[in-house]
Amino acid sequence: MNTENNKADMRSQALRVVISGGGTGGHIFPAVSIANAVRLLEPKAEILFVGALGRMEMQRVPAAGYEIKGLPIRGFYRPLWKPANIGVAIDYLRSKWLAKKILNKFKPDVAVGVGGYASSAALGAANSLGIPTLIQEQNSYAGLANKKLAGKAAKICVAYEGMERFFPADKLMLTGNPVRQSLLDTTVTHNDAVRSFGFDPAKKTILLVGGSLGARTINESVLQHLDIVEQSGVQFIWQTGKYYYADIKEKMANRKPQLTNLKMTDFITDMGAAYKAADLVISRAGASSISEFCLIGKPVILVPSPNVAEDHQTKNALALSTRNAAIYVKDSEAPATLLQLAVNTVTDDAKLRSLSENVLKLALPNSAEIIAKEVIKLAKNTH
């Protein structure tokens, strides 16, 4: 009997943390980084993720070693008066009810939201149950879910200055965005990284990456200018994304001559090596990616996606380009101009050096640890 009581006492002392959000790698990587940092500081902490059924987090989170519960939540269609949103609203109410059940069973000391619609239901439920909440806002323009939840949040961790435009100033903490630790820990050299892609370290290398699912505009920018690729004397690592890979592979197979300076793949597993190989990166302007470029000092051309809420990727890109820490190209202009601009930039050593120095100045290191300490502090205040 005493043994059972001791076990119960130990369990009651372990911090319990719920982390919610997801939908894209840009939400999942920071969430997992925060969880890992909490575990390092509090090895006995019990951590449960809450995500959206059918989305990327339902695979990625268990792969990182954490339990996750899924909610039948979806994003609203634009414009909001679309009839389909009636079903979305019903799913939101169901999700909030299910989130309450999950929280009542798990009994967390604190709930963390990293953005995305799953966090809206989970943190909304936490607020209604009196569980303290911490929000991590990754973008320079706050998302709808986080703006809605901010009023009842105990702490709001942000990656950009000036976020009092959206949130109560007394709750704000400038922490930066947690990034994949593997990118910072990689020990591979530039030359070895280039060789791992079958390329020559003596030549300049450009990495094109559109996120885990791909970016149509970036792909079209390459397909429309394969002559520039062929004549550039530059090497290209091209992540097409899984949605576009089969179609592009078929188009490339029919091209004569085949391009030996272009390596195409649907997905890059080791982004640490890919970044190390690249002299210049072409990327969308998701907050998580931008934080990575800042921390590793990587010269980058940003092509913001126009298909995101509040056009926040453009605002992210401008936050860098106005400080000469990145080059910004509009999505609509990219097919015509992007590839030649990239070749001109990667062969300009002074420009690469300037971009690298300026983007490094914007880095906010140790973000995951700083946020984890705030999470633990809130959790311990409830014990």
C-alpha cells in the first residue's frame, strides 16, 4: 500500500505540460524543441501534445518520442461567410469539448500554444479550466488564434520586437523561435556536405526549398529557366516537395541534355547538411525557417507565400530585407526574376558576406531553453 502511495506522490510531483499547435513543420519543430528543453530541465516532466487529426503533427510528434491526442479541428475558409464554415464551427466546438476531456484526464499544470487552429481549441479549453497558458508567437504579424487567446495568457513569447501592437505589453517576452537542434549540432564541413550531394566543393551551390510540401512558385521559377541552370556554372539542390515531385521528375526526364549540376529530391531529411552545403538558400518566409537562417548566418532569398493568413510571410521577409539581412522577391515576380537574381547573388562574394553578417545580428539563441524555463515557472506556481 505504501508503495502505491509513494508512486502517487511521485506522480503528483512531476510537472505536467500540454503543448498544442501544428499543421506545418514551422509549428511542429518549435513545439518539439520546447518539449525537449523542458525534458532537459525537468527529466520527470510528463508532456502531452494536442494536435489536429490528419495533419503532420500526428506523425512527427510520436516520431520525436512524445504522445499526441488529435482533435477533429480544421481551419476556417476565407471569406468567413462561406457556408462550409458552418461545419468548421461545429468541429471547433467538438474539439473544444474533447480538449476539455483530455485536459481533465491529464491534469496539466500549464498549457503551451505554438499557433495554428489546434492550439485555439486546446488553450481555449485550458483557459476555461483555469490552467495557466503560455503562447509562443513565431511571426512578426500575430496569428488569429494567438490574438484571440492573448487576453487570458500568463506569458507571451515572441520572436520580433514591436509585438505590443497585438498583445498586452506586460505579458510579452522576446525569446526568438526555437529551431531544430540538429541544424545547430551538425559537425559536417561545407566541403563534405557538398560532396554528399554529389557536387564539387569548388563550385557555388544554391539550395531551393519550399517547405516540406513544396512551393509551386519556386518550382516554376526553376522549370521556366532551365537554360539559366545549364549555363550558370552553379550547382543546384532542389527540394520540390512531395506534392510536385512526380510531375516535375517526368518533365525533367524528357529534357535533353540532362542537367548534371541539378540534384532534385522530394524531401531532404538532413537539412543540417543541406544548409551547410549551400552558399545561398531560396526559401519561403515561414517564421521557423527565418529563425534558422538567423542562427546559422545563411544568406537567403525569401519568396513569401501569398496563401497564408494575414500575409504574415511577407511581413516576416520585410523584417529581414529592410535590415539588408535577406533579399525579398514577390511571389508574383519570382518566375520571371528569381533564378537569374540567385545566380548573380551567389557569385557575388561581397554580397553573400554582407547578407550573412546582417542576418546573424538578428539571431536570438537559446530560445527553446528560455521558453522552457518560463513554462516550468508557470507549472511550478500551480503546485
